[in-house]
Amino acid sequence: MAASTGRAAPPEIALSEEDREALRQAVLALEGPSYVARLSALAGRPIELLGQALPQVASNMISKATQAALTRALRYALRTIPNEGSDPETRVHKMLAILSGAMGGALGASAVLVELPISTTIMLRSIARIARSEGEDLQDSETALACLQVFALGGRTGSDNLHEAGYFAVRAAMAKSVTRALQQIAGRGVVDESASAIVRLLAQIGSRFGVVVSQKVAAQAIPVLGAIGGAAVNAAFVDHFQTLARGHFTVRRLERTYGKGTIRREYELIRSSEGL
């Protein structure tokens, strides 16, 4: 009998207890409470259909603001992050974003056009610092796009079902757009937000980010939440995306160590055991 010429697959490396717990925390962050659930906890009562009954003019305004916010964030935030230090400084960025949001809230819903690009840029800087604290290279264009993808992790679109809206499903849905965007960036040598592949990716991210932005705008108009204060609504908004960022970049760090297949399997096992 002829000897097999194929090579045996290398054995998988078992996760350390520390890394397994880090992955568990990432699963809880990425598959945990939605933004609406966070607001429901603030209000002390369930809040359903938040943002789905906004007037069409408001929805159009939010869509325009979301695209402007993501474009501005890509253009400015990652280019101005200091190269030294590794402290995520999430509290500083959270306070700046809350202040920006509170100022916008005082001016009414129309202020979203002005306020959202500012607060999104501040949030992206925080997300980038979280990425760097997990070993990401901020000079790498792929990392820049991974930071932007965090904004797509927080909202479900109308075509999603619960399982399809899971973390890896959202990543998979964006994978082709990310690859094409990176190819276009490599061809031009810079992150050009006007490039067609970048525009398509920003639109894909924006469709999901806009869901949460609509929920935030709607929440600020609800009396029970208005009594709590716009600052609390904005704090929950910022914390929601910082939590997603920690989970996202923890998963990416573990993928670099153990391989994507291993981490995907362990992630799904943890997700199932936690009932998420």
C-alpha cells in the first residue's frame, strides 16, 4: 500500500484558562443586551419598537447624519491618535462624547446633523485605543476598518433574524466589502473615503449604526427617558459601543494566537452554554 503523501493537520492549541475567560467575557459583550435593553434598564420598564416610528423626515435626517459621521470619523480619527502609550482612556472619550451628545440634545433632533459626526469621531478614537490595547497596529489599514466595523455590531436591520445578527454573522456579511476596500486602499496607498469600495463599506456599516442612532434619538423624545436626562441616554450609547469594541478586539487578539477556526468553535460553544 502506498504511503500517504498528505501532511497531518497540526494539533489545535487549547486555550489557557485566562484566554478562555477573556473569550467568555467577549461573548457576553458581543451577544449581550442591545442598546434598547440598556435603555429599558435605565427606565425601569421594557421599551419596544424604539426608533421604528420616527417620522420619515427624521429617518432621512438620521441616515444623512450617520453617513456623514462615519465618513468624518474615518477621515480624522485614526490619523490623529498619538503613537505613544497604550491606555485605552475610555472614560475620557466617554465624557467627551456624552458632553457632545448633551449639547446636541439641548438643541433638538435636528442637531443630530452637527452632533453625531463629532461624537462618532470621539467614539472611534476610543475604539482605536481599545484596539491598540489588544495588540492591534493602528498603522494597518485593516485595523482601521476593523475599528469602523464596531459601529455595525450594535444594530440589527429589518432583514436580520436573531441568529443571523450574531457577531460572526455580521463579520461574515461585511467580509467581501472589507476585502475589496483593502484592495482599493492598497492600490491607492491611502485610506480614501471617496473610493467606491470604501463608500460601499461605509454604507453597509451605516445601515446598522443608523438603527442604534435612531433608537437614541427616539429615546430622547420619550418622557420617561427624558426625565432621566439626555446625558444618561448618551452615556448608554457610548458605553454600548465601547463594550462591543472590547469584545471585538479580544476575539481578534485570540484569533491571532489560536487561529480563527479554533476561536469560532470555542465562541459558539460558550454562546450556547450561556444561552445567548
